[in-house]
Amino acid sequence: MNANGKTDPKALISAAFDRSLTLQQPAAKAHVERLRRANPGKTPQEIVKILDRTYLGVVSASGAAAGATAAAPNGLVQIPAVLADVAAYLEASVLYALSLAEVHEVHVEDLERRRLLVTAIMIGNSASSKIVDKVIGRTVPHWGKKIVETIPNEALKQINKVMGPRFVTKWGTKQGVLVLGKQVPLMLGAVVGGTGNGAFGLLVIKSGREILGPAPGEWSSKAHSSDLSRRGGTCG
């Protein structure tokens, strides 16, 4: 709530996003490790296909549920239902982006670097690469791994300062969440949030490919050794 006691959708999106960035990092590592243990013969590319299917399934189901429960008898929208979908969509999207990074061996332990990568994927490659290029003077195809791991801290802060508000506005508008801050009928928010998650999910997947590039053809020996050490040093 803001000072006037009204819902501040931008603040809600920012808070949910920050929370997801913190909580989903260890979850992403565990998620990829579980998938590898359950599918020992699958390549990184095949694991990414599983990540894609799982992500689209989760966000589509969340959106459908929100759309089914949000409409009140008077034609307005039950705000809690829409906000629950916001949180679920953000958590699933952050988990997907960080899981994808894990497959690419981009281990973004630093919060600000994690923020840069995930925000870029959710904004889209076209917009985010322009911001990066403006600050550091260059971008390259599949720039995510190259730049996120090496960008100086000052440049990182500048980019995040620009990307953060842009992400909140762009994503919040697409989801129909920003109408929550206006005194107008909110059915539009339910319709967009309830039926659009799958389409937005496809855009996130496309952006992840453009920013991180195609998945490796095989797991590196470094990644394999790291997994074995966490599993007790055995191959069985």
C-alpha cells in the first residue's frame, strides 16, 4: 500500500521480483541437479527442453487459475487472485532463467549479476542489449555469459538502475497488473493475466536463447565433477 492506502502495483512487482531473485537461486541449482539425476543420459540441450515444457506448464496453469477465480460477481477483479498470479509468474520465470543459466554454467552467485541476467531475459534481448551497449559500448550475440561474468561493478550498477524500472513498467503493463493502481474496472487485468502467461512465457524462453545462446552439446567435465562431489563422489 502507498501513503494513500492504495495498492502500489510497481512496488508489489519489485518486492516479488527481489524475493524471487534471492530464493530461486539455490532452487535453480537443485532443480537442474534433480533433472540430471532423473535423466542421466540426457544432454544439456535435452534438459533445456524439459525446463521449457515445465516452465510453460506452470505459468499457463497459474494464469488459467487466476482468470477463473479473479472475476467477482460485480464484474470487477478479485485483487488477491491477480496478485497471487503475479507472484507465481515471477517466481516461475526467475526459476526458469536461473535454471537455464545453470545449464550454461553461468553461476550468478552475486545478487546484482543475477539481477542483470534475469532482468535482461524478462525484458527481452532487443531492449536489454541496447541498454548494455549504451553503458559499456558493446554487445555481442549471446552476450549473457560473456558480459554478466566480466562486467565491472560500476557498469553493472548503471545497467541495473536503468533496467529495473523498465522491467517493472513493461512487464507490469503486459500482465495487466498496473491497472490495479487505477480506479477503473479491472477485468482487463484478469483477462491479460489469465490468458497471456503462456504467450509471455514463450517470449521469456526466446529471450533466454538469444541472451545465453544454444545449450552446450554435452556436460563439461567441470560440471560433472561438481555434481559428483555434491552427491558423495559416486557415479551410481
